[in-house]
Amino acid sequence: MILTRYLDANEASMTDDDVDAFTRLMELSDNELMDLLLVRKEPDGLLDLPQVHALLARIRTA
């Protein structure tokens, strides 16, 4: 629901960096993704990229 609402509002204006960050997030397990969306944890490892942090911030406020 969270991601659908974000995509409905922003899909047409997503940059290449946004699409890359979104793809990386979609590769996570449901539990890992939910932890990031609910700010239970922050991106680390291969996800610790500026575009991932920026996209998560925008999704969290959607």
C-alpha cells in the first residue's frame, strides 16, 4: 500500500537514480523492506547509497 501510493503519485517523475534505488529496495525481503519503511533500521551495506536514503525519505512521507 505504501509503495503503491508513492508510485501512483511519483512514477512519471522518477529519475534513473530513483529507479535504481527502487529496484534495490524491491530485491529485499518483505521484512527487511518494512523495517526500512517504518524506520526500524536504516540502509546499510549495498543499500547505503544517497539515492536509497533520499528515496526512502520521500516514500516515508508519502
